[in-house]
Amino acid sequence: MRACLCKSLGPPSELVIEDIPDPVAGPDEVIVRVKACALNFFDTLITRGKYQFKPEMPFSPSAEFAGYVETVGEDVNGFSPGDRVMGYMRWGAAREKVVIGVRDLITIPDGVSFEVAAGLTVTYGTTLHAYRDRADLKSGETVAVLGASGGVGQAAVEIASIMGGKVIACASSEDKLKFAKSLGAELMLDYSSQPLKETLKELTGGKGVDVVYDPVGGDLSEQALRATGWEGRYLVIGFAAGEIPKFPLNIIMLKGCDVLGVFWGAALERDPAAHRRNMAQLLEWVQEGRLKPHIHAVYPLEDIASALEEIAARKVQGKVIITP
């Protein structure tokens, strides 16, 4: 089978496409023929050795995928050859076949394409976990989404809107904000030309925002924290800007606000039942037409380096899908 392999740490141009042996399913494992897999920002880091996980080389990037079950190992219950499935595996999905434990698979219902399903697990799973399990987002609350046009930001705008939140999209250009508006954002803030804290306060009539969704980090984080209202919730999603901010604790005390860590990867390991409930909710919203994930582009496996370069250059609006 063909696979994209990282054999030395470096830029995407150093990735190679090679033929490798087909995987073999062990007990409680299945072989999935990958029809689509998705790339995320962390894939630009893991191939450079700059991510929290550092897999042994050679490895394939891509953590989420969708396809159909090809073969099953011993003691497998609930899945049969031909079943349409999606899953998450941290890394290793950018290849024609993957071997994975049945506990990490979710059945894809009819009417949901492989391309859409492949991009649901990480960004949308993270976001629903953040809003539902961590922030307890209520209908009518205001949500400021930083980096509102990227893969994670897109999910944050869409899901907050579905849950009844009033979304303030925050991004660095008018084009990005226009895209966020098409996803359901009600208010726009261009932080390349407007002060983040003051403008968020103004847009909320001085009250401050109820929830901040921050996958960016860097200089914007403290400004966003200062723009939260009384008993606001600040969701720490990631640090796409590269810099990990440090907060003055007196701000948190005076606002009575909560800074909530969102470590989705650990959460799904610790509470797999909650993860399955969240994925079932996302798939239901897709079937109902309420959630319509935007796919930035679909690339063949041979063009995965170009896809990763697009993500690293912040040129992506929505999900990037690879079709092995």
C-alpha cells in the first residue's frame, strides 16, 4: 500500500510517498481502507519534531480518517467488512490502510460523506467538548472566537451558533471575517486594525464576553481575558501563534472568571463514553443539515506537502482533506 512517510524531521518537502507492507489486524483490531483523512495545524509541527507527541520514525502524519472496514481481527464485535467508519489515532492516517482498535472507531451514518466525516473528529470534537463539557455554554451567551476562519475557528463559530451562542468572530483580515460570517458569526472584529479588548467590550455594551475560545495564544490572549465579563470562561485550546501566554492572576480573581484547559486528546482517553456522545451529536447535526463543515480543499496523497504548506502559511479556511 502507499503511505506518506516522515523519515526525517523537517519541512513538508521532506515527506516521501512510498509503498509499505499492508497492516495486519490483531485481536480487537480492524483494517480500515482509508478513503479520506484530514490535516490539522499540529501536523505541521509533528513532522518537524515540535509537537507534544514525538512518534518514532518513519511515521505518517494525519490523526483523523474515514473509510470502510476491510478486514477484522479476532474477538471483534460490532464491526464487519464493508462498514463505513471514522476514527482518531494521533498520527498515522495518511496512507491507504490503517490498523486500529475497535474502541477508537465510530460508525458513519448514511448521508455523511467520507470527506466530511474525516474532518469531524479533531476540530469539531475538540470544540464540542470545550463548549459542552468544559464551559457549559448556554443559549444566548456571547462567544468570542479568535482565529475564527481556520479549521478550529470554523468549528468554534459553527458549533457555538448551533448551540444558541452569539458569536463574535475575531480574525486578522476582512476576507477571513467574511468567511466567518458565512458560518454563522453575528459580529466581526478585525484585530489587525482594531484593539481586541476595547472592541470586545464595545460589542457587548461594556458587559464583556461570556466565553472566549482561543486556539491562537500569543499577544492576543491577555487582551481577550481582560475582555471577559463577570464569571466569564476562557477556553485554552492551543497556541497557533507559537507563544504560550502568561496571565496575571489578579485579573482572574477580580473578574471571578475561569480559565479552562481543553486537552481533548486526554479527555477522550479518560472518558470515551463522553467522546462517543459528542461524536453522535456532531453526526446528527450533519445529517440534519445544521452543521455543514467547510472543506478548504481536497488533495491527493502525492500533494500532501503542498497541503501542509498551505496550513503553515495560514492560508486555509476550513478543513484540508487528503484522499489516499
